[in-house]
Amino acid sequence: MSPAEAQALAGKETANAESGFARWLARADDRLNPILVKEVRQALRGRYFRNLFWLTVVLATGIGVFMIFIANVNGDVDELGPNFFTATFGVLSFAVHTFVPFWAFQSMGAEWEENTYDLLVISDLRPRQMVLGKVLAATVQGLLYYSAFTPFLVSTFLMGGVDILAIAVLIGLSLLASITLSFVAVAFSTLGKTKIVRAGLAMLLAGALLPMSFGAIGFGTLLVQESSVLRDPDFLLGLAFFATALPLVSLFACAIGCARLAHEEENRSTLLRILTSTITLVTLGWSVYVYGFLFRGDAEWLAALTSIGIVASSAAYLFFVTEAEPFGRRVAQQVPRSTGLALLALPWLPGGARGVALIVVHGVLAVLVTAALALPLGDPEVVAFVAVFQLYAFAIFGLPSGIAAFGIRSLRGRTAVRVLIPLGVGLAAFLPALVGFVADHGDWMRFEHPFNPVYVLACVASQRWEDATGGLVVLGATVLFALIANTKRVARAVAETQRCAQARREREARHAARDAEPSAGPSAELGAGGASDAATER
């Protein structure tokens, strides 16, 4: 091959590679979330981001110059690094933990205000693309803030008094928290489609984001001024808990937003149930690690972690047990074709009775894991505490929803039950205390009565069985009534799941038979073709 031919061949291969890369870029551009592209363009051109970005940058620069001037005047140059870092990170915290998530909230709400949500629904965009597009656009804005503020923060290491590891840890956790808050803000925005409701949600969100920013500033100040805590095992364990919780919260908020944007006939519950089970498994995994290996035999850690799992799942349980009982038309076609698999998947399928089954599955799993850990180490009281806590969860969510399932079918009625369940728990603890105040009963006035779940659990945890006896009797009676109220309900759910599985098998068998139906041969095809031609000619 001559040099000219080799050069031409190399040029051709380069052109093919470039064209292949161009095609890949074109496909990537087509697959790129169109919501992200639209939102980033609008955000960078809008006044909200543009004004706040320059305001925060100018404010941080002014504060930094002022602090340097004061340090030189007072001769406190040694304290300049930590003080400069705290001030700069404080401005950054308000930007990424308050302004950016609030923009995500407003961006989602603007779809209803500008009447563009209907256009998104009739398009090929899925709810997941809408939620991720909003959050990714907020993340891009957050990264712009970090790119502007990180040089200021890193420069404090050169000033002295600030550990570079503390800076890296703080920026990483701050970015993760900002993304999580954006997910929560978008999910929060999907809860209200009217202006009045969105205004109330906006005030609630702002009231929640501001303490988050102050908390981040306090944490950053502690981490910078006491960087030795990064060598403390307990502090590192707390960081690990925090870093584990944030992705779970993000996924859960994303699932809530997708469920709110999905069609009513879609399966809007299974993903949330799977994430709730994931939360239970993660908390049990941490229990195994902390109780079995890190702080071996420390019963308080095991009780606390299992309690956190139940409390974190309680908000989801409130919606699961009050869902509509029958399957939607699309959900009925998605039930596994195998009866065994359908029954195994039953707790994670939509429906109020199946939500009660999910609570039972989680409770049994938690008790079994706790027993396998605690009994060999001689801590049966921990098993009793976890079992009582799980029974309270079943009674609190199972009894009201089981009673309501006999007559309530409308969305308004189910919403009322969702409000009455936590309200009933509060009244059960408060009303006896009020009676004790009227009757001058000291223990009941201090909320130490058998109707207060917190008091009964505290007695069980401290092994004060005599004080817990009345509460356990009340709990046993409530659990019994909950079982009676949900027996027929769960039986109907099991029967419906079996029917849907059988209907899917029959449907697939009909489709397979129709696809495998043999043809009549060439003569039949010719006859059919002739008949068709004759019909066309007539």
C-alpha cells in the first residue's frame, strides 16, 4: 500500500470515527432529558437565578474582604481561616439549601400556573423524566454555586486553621443534601395544583428549608473548628448514617413525585412499597452491624435503629393502608402470571389490604432479625420491645383502615381516614391525660397511662412490666380487633390477586394459540387471494 493510499485510508477511518461520534452525540441529545434542557435554559435566563447568584457572590466577596480587613487591624490573622470559611460557607448554604430547592418547587408549580402540565402529560414524557428533569436543572444551578464558592473555601486551608479533609467532607455532604432537598421540594410541589394550596406549601417549605441552612452552617462550623471529630468513631458512624439516609430520602421523594404525576390507572404504589421495604432492610442491616459487630451487645443501639425504621416508614404506611382496594385496569394486567409469584408479590401490589400485609411482613422480618441477634447475646427484652413496637404499628394502621374499608370508597373518605389515624393516636395519649388532670390523677397527668404508646414502650424497654401491663392489655385487645377487621379484607385481596394471575395466564395462552395457529397451505392462500381479488373487482 502506497503512502497516499494509507493516508487516505487513515483519513477515511477518522471520518468514520467522527461520524460515529456525531451519531452517538445525536442519540445522546435525543435521549437527554428535554425537561433538563428546557429548565436550565429558563433558569439561566430568568431573574431568580441570575439575581440571587450575583447577590450571593457579591455578598460572600464583601464579607470576605471585610473579615480580612478586620483580622489585619486586630491582629487575629490566626483565626482568619476558620472565620472566613464559616462566613463563606454560610452564604453558600443559604444558596444551595434554600434558594435552589425553592426554585425547584416553583419550577414544578409553574407547570400548573402556566397551563403547561397538560402538554407534558399528552407528550411522550414519563413522570420520572419530569421529576428528574426538574431536579437535575436544580443540581446544575447548585453546581454553579459550588464552582463559584469552592475556591473561596479551599483558600482557607492556605490561611491556616482549616483541615482540607474537613472541607472536602463538608462540600460533599452539602452537595448531597442540596440534591435531596431538591427532590423533596419537587415532590412537595406535586401535592398541590391550586394556587391556594401551593401558597401554603410554599410557606411550609420555606419554614423547613431555612432551619436546614442554619443546621448546615452549625455543622460546618463544628467540623472546621473541631476537625479532630473526623477521627472519632462515633462521629464517623453518624456521618455514615446521614450519608445513607440522604439517598433513600431522595429516592422516596422521587417516587412520590412520580406517583403524583402518573395517571390514576397506573401502578403508583409498588415503587413506594419497595422503597419502604428498602428502608426497613437498611435499618435492619445497620442494626446487625452496630449491635453485632461495632457495639456488640449494646441493646440501646438495636432498639433505636429498629424504631427509626418504623417511624420512617409510618408516613408511607398511612397511605398504603388507605388505598383503594380493587386493582386498576392497568395494574390488574401487571400481576405476575404465576399464582405463587403473585402471592409473594401481594404485599407490594396496590391496595389497602395489601398495605396491611406489607406492615405484617416488615414486622415479622424485624422480629426475626432482632431475635437472631439479641437472643444469643442474652437480650430478650430487646426482642420484646421490637415486637411490641411492631404490634403498635399494626394496630394503629390496621384497625382504623380495616373499619373504614367496610363503607368508605371515595377519595375524600380515604383522605379523612389518613387524617384521623395520626389524630387518633394523639387523642389517645392526650385525652386520658386531660381526664387525669380533672380527676387529679398524677400518673395520668404525666401521660403515664396505658393508652400512651410511648409510655408503654418506655416501660417495656426498661423492663417495668408491672407498669406496662395495662398498656399491653389495651394493645392486645386493639390487635385482636384489627385482625377481625382485616381478615375478610385481606382474603378478598388474596382472591383478587389469584384471579388476576389466572386471567393473565389465560390471556397469554390465547395469544400464544393465535400466534401458533397453522396456515392452511399455499392453495388456501391462493384461494383467499383470488377471493380477495374478486371482491375487490366487484
